[in-house]
Amino acid sequence: MRRSRNYDLGKDGLWYLVLSLAIPTALGQAVNVLYAIVDRMYIGHIAGYGDIALAGVGVAAPLATFLSSFATLIGMGGAPIMAMREGHGDHEIAERILTTGFYLLIIASAILTPLFFIFRDPLLLTFGASSVTLPYASEYLGWYVLGTPFALLSTGLNSFVINQGMSKKGMISVVAGALLNIILDPVFIFLFDMGVKGAAIATVISQAGSMLITIIALRGRSTAIKLRFKGFMPNQITKIIKFGLSSFIIISTDSLLLVVLNAMLQKFGGPGWGDTLITCSTIVQSYHILVTYPMGGMTAGCQGLVSYNYGAGLTDRVRKGINNLQILITAYTVVMFTFTIFGSRLFASLFTSDGEILALSARFMFIFECMIIPLSFQYVNVDMMTALGQIHISLPLSLTRKITFFVASIVLPILFGAEAAFFSEPVSDLIACVAGTIIMRLQLGPILQKRLKEGFHI
């Protein structure tokens, strides 16, 4: 049985594996957040129009994230299948799954790039841009969209790196891109006086660098499952999309729901105040992804561990691995909730020096993140069910939280005013946690027993 040269996913200690796989991936995702945060930090401090430009980028950012979420559909759809096949001893098929994922990412880029570029202004106006913020939102999104192939390939292929147990290599590609972005942002924004456009161009160049590092990692001599550019399997496309659908829904609908949130803030906030609320929302959303991306990194880092052992029939290791991961992520959210209480104003000061926006952002940040500890259970429940191939469970769990957020973000502002929209996140987090945890406890045992009795089927 082939395995990663870094770890033996079927034999090494589970706490050692969970920490070794989850922490580097979480750190990589934390650094990946810097793509968005650093852009917004620099933009918010542009003399003369920083706050309005920040609001514009805040409207564009969810659409940019939605575009990038197609990488998750393919990457987190194909990577667990690859890991299961490797765990079951089907090495050649595992490599062909990787190749299929690579070409699907290219096809998706070719379709999405012209669509988003052509229709960006109508989308931005529909989802929260005002006549004042549209020029900044359109300029940022237009240049970002041109780098779609780099964004999709770097993110999508990184899932195939991580699911081989090479979480450190996955982290390196993300960190390298983020550090390059930190260096290039001030150069393009201030030195070349390109403003919002410069921030987008710096991001595109950085994503291209991350993509190259990821491809090199998948072609490396020490890589167990290599990218060979041959062996495309059309009959696996539906299966890859099916596996990646719940993760795609998590990220894509998060983006679209933030678009709805911004639209409601603009609608019920009215002229002027609506733009101020969206500026605050941009800061809150920046903090939110700083909290949630590392959680997603931890679950993504351990998906390969769970999928591999499920494919190998080591169900006791599957159960213990999931429990250890939940303990780790819960501890992380306790730390982040503590920081939210005491450090929210400090975080907001990275983006603006305006006293009113600082105070409002700190208050909204606490409201938005007050249920992040229950949210940790939602992440584990959904992503581990996906790792086990139980899409019929993970998909409804994803939709429960999204539908709740959507309804709350519309109803609460109607009943209580624009600011009430920020309560949509904690309401949906709590409901999703309760529903998902009950289902996980009821379903995990029978799923693992069925694997032992009936063998491996995918």
C-alpha cells in the first residue's frame, strides 16, 4: 500500500497525525486570509477616499470569493476520492483522479472568467454597490477576475497536496503567495499610485506564484500521488462534483449570503448610513474569515486521514480521528472568542482611524462571532461526513445553516432595522450546531458498521 513519505496515515498515532496535518493547514489558511485582509488594510488607509474604497472592495470581495469557491468544488471533491483510492490500494486510479481534477479546474476557469468579467457591474449593483462605491468595486473585481485561472488552480490543486498528508507543502504554497502579496500591495497601491487596481493586480500575481509552487509539489520526486497530465477520467466528473458539493455550498453560499447581508445593509441603512454599515461589514467579514478559514484548514487537513482510513477499513481510527479533530477545533474557537471580546477594536483599527467606524465595527464584530464555538461543530460535522463520502448527509447540514442565515438576514432588518442583520450569523451558527451534532451522533456508528460489513464502495 502506497502512502505519503511524510506520514503513515494508517499506522501513526492519531493525535500526532491530527496535529501534524491540521495545524500547518490551518496556519496556511490563516496566512491565506492575508490576501483579503492586507488588501483591505492598505485600501482603507488611502488618503482622501480610503473608507469609500474599502466599502467598494467589501461589496466586490464576496463575489471574488464565490468565483474562487469553484476551486473547492473540484479540489475538495476530487481529493477525498483520491485518498480513498490510495487507501484501498488503487494507486493508478488515484493519480488519474488528480489529473481529472487538474483539467476540470482549467475548464472551470475558461468558462467563469469571461462571464464574471462581462457581468461584474450588474452583479455589483444588485448586491450592494452604490453609485459612490461602484467604481472602486468594479475596478477591483475586474482585475481580480482576470486572474481566475491562477486562483482556481492554486486553491484546487492544494487540496490534492493536503489530502496526501503533505500539509506542510500545502502550507508553503499558500504562505509564499500571501507573503508575496504583502510585499507587492504597497508597491502597486502607493508607489505606483494604482490604488484599488494595484491591490487586485498584486493579488493576481501572488496567486500565480502560489499556483506554480503547488504544481511543483505535485510533480515532486517525493510525492506519492503525482500529477502526470494524462489519464483524464470523464466518468469521474459527476462523482467529483458530488463529493465537492457540500464544501462548495459552504464557501459559495457564505459569499452569496454576505452579498445579501450587504444588500440589506444598503437597503435599510439608506444613503450615506448604508455605505458606513457596509464599511463596518467589510471589517467584520475580514475578521470572520480570519476565524473560519483556519477552521476549514483543520478539517481539510484531516479529510485525507479520515478518507484514507475509511478506504482501508480502519473504522476505529476514523472515529478517534474525528473526535480528536473536534477537540482541537473547539479549543481554537475558545481562543478566538476570547480575542473577539478583548481585541475587536484593535483589529478594526488596522483598517480605519475613523472613531465612529471603529466603535461600530468592534460592536458588530462581537455580535457576528458570539457563536463561533458552536460553529466549530458544524465544520467538523459537514467536512468529516464529506470525507466519508456521505454527501446525502453533509449537503443538508450545509444547507441548514445557509437557509437560516438567508432568512434571518432578510427578516431581522425588516423587523428591527439595518443593524439587526449582523445577528444572522450567530442565529444560523447555533441552529446548525444543534442539528448537525444530533445527526452526527445518530449516523456515524451505522456508517462505520456498514463499511465493515459490506466492504469499500464508492
